[in-house]
Amino acid sequence: MTQTTHRDPLLAAVSGGVRLIELGQPFFTGMPCSPNHPGFRMTLIRRHGDMERPDGGSAANEIIVTGGHVGTHIDALSHVSHCGKLHGDVDAAEAQHGGVFSEHGAEKLPGLLRRGVLLDVAAVHGVPTLPAGYGVTVADLEAAAERAGAEPGEGDVALIRTGWARNFDDAETYMSKAAGVPGATVEAAEWLAARGIAATGADTTAYEQIPAGAGHAVLPVHRVLLVENGIYILEHLNLEDIAEAGIHEFVFVLAPLRIKGGTGSPVRPLAAVSA
């Protein structure tokens, strides 16, 4: 008797050949960092030759010091509260008792294997980079979705390209408080939330619009997404490669670190497309 086996469709799709596109920035000492967070530092604490084994082998290793919201990262729902409450009406002070979060900690961040949609707002405006301090509107997102032929929906990951990643090697410009940083407005965040997305990200330091001279004094979009809707935020993305490839719809892949009681996690997001 011949037994028929049914191959998993996802495994079959992967076996057909997949191309992975980086959606994040590399981590390095001195990279741009918000003044609200400790910067990333990495150095070798043991070098080849410091110790040599009897068979001639040698090993090197490093020490890494970083905040959870430095470089390409994802915000856990514990990251922001409003009027003392986290998402789901959780008391923030009580949840953080003891120096770690008992609820909404970074260990609860989900792995993501979802449909991703690139909303290229810079391309909509016909510019490589949106102006400093520009507020991305609902009309911008609608135009970007129409241009992509793909609108974000239930459970998706929506990524907003402002082109600001082009400034990543110039920390002063990239983090500019004086000139501001482009990003989503409250109305744009509400438009995304109404579509039931699981997560959203952008190629800037704070995801949302930072007007000239405002710094990070008020972050209302974080409230809308994290606190009110339970939608995860990704920051410091690099969306240049995927935009250059002309890809607007893809499989989004992400596996956050399970940092117990933390408020965020460094990540390496990837877009998977057919090879």
C-alpha cells in the first residue's frame, strides 16, 4: 500500500528558492543613538594570541553594552505608558516593580513571519529623502499603498520609507533636533491601526514625526500604536535596498531576543522574496 505524503506548502515555497533582503542597520560603536538611551559599545576582551591552546588553537570574544532601543530594534508594549497605564489598562508602576516588567516584557515579543508591505512615501513625493521634520499623512500612506499595489491589512507589517536611512552615516543629521526628523503623524498611525496591522516600522530614530526643535519631548504616535492598539514599533530600519529592488510586498521575518522583563530588543529584520 502506497502512503501519500503531503508536503507543507511553506516548506515547498522555501525549497523553491528564497532571496533575503536586509531591512536593518549594522551595529557598531559610535552609531547614531537617541539621547534617551545608552549607546552601543562593542570591543574585544580577548584577542587571538592572548591564550593559545596546546594544539595551537586560539579564540577571540567581545563584550557588548547596549540599550534595548539602540540601532535597529523593536519596541515591546512595556516601552510606553499613558497616564500611568500600559496597553490593556495594565498599571505601569506595578508592572515594573523590581526593575523588570512582569507584564508586556520583551520576552513576550512575538516572532514574526508575516506579509510585509513597503509604503514608500519618499518615492510618492519623487525625492530620495523626505524633508527634515516632515509629517507623513494619511494621504501619503494611501498614495504609497496605491503605488505599491498593496495596502496593509489584518496581521501585516507596514514599513514606512522616508529615505532618512541615507543619513545614517551622518549622526548629526540623522538625529537632528534642530531641523527635525520625518515620520508618521497621529492620523497616519490611526489609519494603520484601523487596518489591524501587527507591527509597523520606519527608517528613522523614533518612527514618528519629530518637528524642528521639538526633540523627543512628546511622542503621541507611540501612545496610539503601543498603548491604545498593542501594535509593535520598529525603528532605525534601512529600507533602501528593498526600495531600490522595486519590491513592495514580501514575507517579513523577525525574531526578537527574549529579554525577560525588558522594554525592547535589538533585531535583524529580513524580507523574504522568491529568488
